[in-house]
Amino acid sequence: MLLFVEQLVNGCALGSLYALFAVGFGLVFATLGILNAAHGTYASWAAIAALAAVQHLGAPFPLAVAAGVVAGGLLALLVDQIAFQPLRGRGGPAKEGGMLGALITSIAFWIMLDSLAGFATGQQSLNFPADSYPARMLHLGALPLPSMQLVTIAAMLLATAGIHALVRHSRFGAAMRAVGWNGAAAALGGVNPRVVIVVTAFLAGATSGLAGVLGGISTQNVSFTLGEGLMLKGFAAVVVGGYDDVRGAAIAGVALGILEVMSAQYLSTSLRDGITYALLLGFLLLRPRGLFGRAAFLRA
Amino acid sequence: MRGDGDTPALLELDGVGKSFGGVAAVADLSFAVPTGSVMGLMGPNGAGKTTVINLITGLLGFDRGHIRFDGAEIGGAAAHRIAARGIARTYQNVRLFSGMTALEQVLAGGFLRRGTSLIASFLGTPASRAARARSLAEARHLLDRVRLAHRADVLAETLSYGEQRRIEIARALGAHPRLLLLDEPTAGMNAAESAAIGGLVHELRDAGLTVLMVEHNVRLVTDFCDHVAVMSFGRKLTEGTPAACLAHPEVQAAYFGRSGDAERIRALR
Amino acid sequence: MLADLWAAYQSSVGFAMVNVFFALSTYAVLSAGVLSFASVSYAAFGGFIGAQLVLNTGISPLLALPVSAVAGALLAYAVALLFLRLDGHWMALASLALVLMTRVVVLNAPTLTGGVNGLSLPVDLSLATLTVLLLLLMLVFHRLSGSWYGIAVRAVREDPAVAASLGMPARRLQTIAFVISGAVGGAGGMLLAAMLQFISPDTYFINIAFTMIAAVVLGGSYHWAGAVAGAFVFTALPVVMQAVLPQIQDVANGAALLAIMVFLPRGLIDPRAWRLRHAR
């Protein structure tokens, strides 16, 4: 029983990383209509930036996290302005929603940023020094709780709740949804789409960055493969959770993390990925628009 | 089924209702389009006229009521099946295919009358090649009919707005429809162009086509429509001859009262 | 000198031709208005089935090719039935998820795929054979684009609602597009297996998916020739970059891709641009 609860916490912590990734990815997909293949590289670079802040500036843990988050956000902003901004307003067949060009430029940045991340870490996997993050083991009765896992789960909950509140319950969120639905109409309604785009891109990069820093610490891996790993699982969370509601993506991310840890513990390590993707297939077939998905209707 | 007078109705709407998120866009709407007539559908902006066209063509599903075409229910059928029964349309904002020449647009309009299977057309059998030649000749003929034969090989999106509207009509005629739905065919046109469209509509009617047109131009409606229905806030305000409809006090208020006076229009209900 | 150059780059030409199959598989659905990455899955299905057929019966890979094509087409038909009801954005996501799952399936079906160890396939595929096959494929796409199917899918891609009101059955046309995509992708998977003489779970994975779509968009997604050109350019790009800028070849690849997309957003081959020029 204790082992089960312990693994449950492990799963939640791992799933929180997927959730953070999925929230940012879904936010960009829903608001800006971009399938961003470079989203995982923000995580790698945020971890690299946080590690640099620790190693070269001696930054304490909260500042290192902040450095990574800001780095992820700024990188996402840079990518948006170079890779996506020039394509906006050029149109294309309605059904593709202008998605194609941005997909390709995001692939271009994915290739470049991955390769540069390889250079930055000297083609190897780096580690955060052991004293640079909270490593204490807390105890709840007999249950050991690594403080880093608690930090990860808390960060995910805070980020998700914050973004959900922003999107659903603020005027700015209404503007974001308007841009997601129809950029031209949003502009007519007094919304400045440019501001929405910039803020959305930054937020998405920042959440991916948060996942990168926390994941880099807990998996002891700071390299370009960090982002790739997050991308493959985080993407599954987007599909299961649906991209138009951040809560769905967060819940799905955590669920996938728990599932992964539990199936490795109780079934077999080799089946771990198989179970994740079998679940993914099941969702695609039975609930193809995600947990909170709504039926889309044909636009006349 | 009888429509106006003793002419059988080609199209009949019977208690049709459609809401978007609780707001009724069309409510309890009934009217009939007599075979071989030109019917006008009038009403202020937002009255639901375009929605009616979308309901008839199956682009939108409706919540209640019946739509019958030539006596058979078409409500709930897929858009392409409704088209195959003989209903064609144009759009309020011209919707031509990007990247296609004027001739290609009209040729695409002849999809239903291609006279060959997709496979035969891919294989290029002699029969399918003959059918294609007929389709092309027909498309050229239709372009000529809207006086755009000289523009056949020009990319349609580079043509003037009026020319694009005419291509859209030619494209709709490509399927040899029995009912043609025109959504504001003269919007943005000058008086001469509008009159030309009106003349074309009459030619088509004389050739046996039934036309339902959404139109704001009062002059055009009086000159070219046999019969008019007026909508306001999704409901039918009145129906009858153009002169009778325009004389209706509420129509007078809606059309000739102070424009944009929301209070007054709301009072029409 | 020229012979040396040919010897050095011969295999690149072969890979470029195989990539044309993948690019045209992606183009087949894109030209009907659907962005799908599932071509990778058709390629894996066709590749492993074809490879097993060759290994178990000893027939020539050319005879296995139609079987691979049919296998890919069947898988694509199933995908179309399941996913075509989704809207464009979801379709793209779902097909990407399918690619991820394909790798897991391949890993966990070792009797068919050899699992992690993969399969080696000691066969020869001459460049001449490949060229003939490619020309045949191009002929098929040329015929398709001029046929009523080609006209109708263009209309469906540009404006599905208008196409439907002209009597075009969008869903059926897109299903046909999927079947074509599956057949071409399945055949491409078999040809890749024959070129590499070895296939494993990583042969058919996310990088091919992105490569295919990038090749099509780069070359121009509004004409089949764009997919052909894109596949060649996209195969040549890394080879050239490795020769010219070996240190930073990946970065240079990415930058080149970015530049082409920003300055030529409709790709290298764009029939609309030709016509616009023609109109002046």
C-alpha cells in the first residue's frame, strides 16, 4: 500500500511535467492555430539557461527556475516573431487554417534549436549540482516525499490554475479565445491581436520552460533529449486532454504520468509506452476531441 | 401541394426554425416558391435571409419544420445530395476557388453533369474524353452567357467584383439546376450592372429556371420578382406581389424609415 | 571526376526518389485539404509486410511492392473511416499520434517486425528500376490532377462548403485521397526497406513524418510536381550542407528551410503564381 502511494506521488510528479508541456502546447494550438514542433526545444533551452544561472551566477533555486522560465518565454517569443509572424495574414485554404506554413517554420526552428542545444551542452547530458535545488526528503508518516516532487506538482497546479483563470475568467482571456476563433473578427471587436499573440507565445514558452527546468533537475538530464522526451509524452496529453481547455491537458498529463509509473511498477517496463499509446488510441477512437472537447460544427 | 395561385410549388418551407445557442435566427418560417417564378426574399440586415439559403442548401441543419423540394423532403440531407437534386446557389460574399481560372470555376460547377465516372476520367477512356469535351464546351457556353467568354483563361480572383459575381452565377448554372438561389447578386454593383443581372435572371426564368433571390435593391425586386417574402428577425413579415409588400407599413418603416434606427426596427416585432 | 561524383551521390539520388513516394503520399491527402502525418504509418505497414514477404517466400521485392501498396491502402482506408470525421486541426493531431503509436506497435510485434533488432533485407534495387517506378507514379499523379477527381479535390480543399453545394461529396473524395496516399506510402515503405536493406522501429518515425510534410510544402503543395521537387531539394539540402558547412549542417538546414518558407510561402512550384504572371 505504501509503495502504491509512493508510486502515485512519483506518477503525479512525472505527469506534472507532461501536463506543463501540454498546457503550453495546447494554448498555442488553440489560440494561435499553430502546431508547434519546436515547443519541446523551449524546455531544453530553459533547463540549459537555468543551469547556466546556477553555474555561472550562483543563482539560488527560485532564481534559477525564474531564469529558465523567462528564457523559455523569450525564446518562444523570438521563434514566434521570426518563424510565425511573417506568415500571418497570408491566408491559405480555410481548412488548413494557415497551419501549414507555421508547421514548417516550426520544424525549421526545431532542427536548429535542437542542434544548437547539442552544441551548448557539448553533446552530452549535464546535471544540476546536488546543492542547487531542494533535495530534502520530507516524511508524511511512513511515506517519504521528495521535496522536489512536491515543488513540481505545486508548480504545475499553480501554472495551470493561473492560465485557466486567465483564459476563462479575464477580459484578456476572452480576447485570446476571440483570436483563436477568428483573428479578423477579434480585431474588429477592439482586441489587439498582436498583444494576444505575444502574451500567448510567451506564456506557452514559459510553461514549457518550467517543465524543462523541473524535468532537467528531477531526471538529471539537461540536454536536447529532455525536450524531445517531454514532447512525445506531452503531445499524448494534448490529444487525450483536448487542446481547448487547459484543465483537460493538465489532468491528462498527470494521468499519463501515473499510468506510466504504475504500469512500469506493476506490469512491465517494456509495456510502459505501449500502454500510454494504447490509451491514446482509445481516446482517439472513443473521445476524439479530448476530455473537455466540444463538437466542432461546420462553418457555413 | 400548391404554392401561390395554381402554380405548383418547386420549393416549400413549412414552419422552419433554427437557433444558434438559444438565439432564434429563423423562426416558424413558411413560404413557397412557385415553379418557374422569380421570388424575392427581402428584409433588413440580420433578418436571417442568408441563413434561410444555408438551410435550404443543407449547409446548416435546422431544428424544426420541413423543407420540401419538388414535393420531397430534403431537410437533414447532406449538402452535396441536395445539390444533386437540382438546387444551386451563389454567395453573399463571392466564394470562388482560389487559383482557378474563370473557365475552371465554371467547369467545376459542371461536376454533377460530368457524364463519366471518376475512374474513367482518370483512365482517360474515349467516352470520358468525349464527355470532358462536352463539359468544356458547356462551360464556355455558360461563360459566354454571362458575357465573360473573353476572360475564360484569366485567374478568377484577378477579375472585378462584378465579373466574379457573374462567374459565380455561371458556376451555379453548370449543374443545370432547377432552382437557383442568389444571395444578394447585385451587392456592390452599379445600376447598369444590376440591371444586367436582372435581365439575366429573366432570361433564366424564361428558359424554365426557378429563382429565389435575396435582394436589397428595391428597384430590382419590383422590376424582376414575381413574388416577394419579407423577413424580419427571423420571421416572415409579409408575402405577396412586390408592390403589395413594399406598401406594407412595417416594410415601409424597415426600408424607408431612419436607417440604423434599432429601436424602431425592434418595434416591428 | 564526374564518375566519382556520381559514385558519391548515387545513393542520395536513390533516397531522393524514395522520398518522392513519401512526399506524394502526403501530397495526396493535402491536395484534398487534409493535413495528415499518417503516411509514415502506411510506410511502416507496407515496409514490414513487404519485407516479410520477400524474406519468407524469396520473391523479388518488385513483386512484393503491390502487396505493400495494398496493405498501405487498407490501413489508410481504416484511418480515413476513423479520423475523417474530425476537423482539420484534430485530424493533424490524431495522425501525429498514430505515428507515435506505430513505433510502439512495431516494437511490440517482433514476429512481424523483428522488434528492436529490426529486419535485414538483403535485396538489390537498381536505380534504373526505381526511376521507372517513379516515372509511373508521376504519370499517375499527372492523370489524377487533370481528371474530375483532381478538379473536385481542388475545390474541396479550397472551400469544402462551396464544393458540397456543387454536388461534390467531400468525405468520399477525401477517403479516395487517403486510399491513394496509403497505396503510395505503403509502396514507398517497401522501397525504403529495399534501399536501406535494413528496417527497424526507428526507420519509420516522427522525423520522416516531418521530413515528408516539409518536402511537400517546400516544393509547393498546390501541384504534384511540387512534392517531387520538394523531395529532391529536401534530400539534397543536408548533403550539400554537409559538404559546405559540415560543422553546423543542421543549423544551416533549418535556416534554409525557414528562409524558403518565409520568402516562398506557397513553395517552389506554385501554379497560381505562374498564372498571375501569365495574366499580366
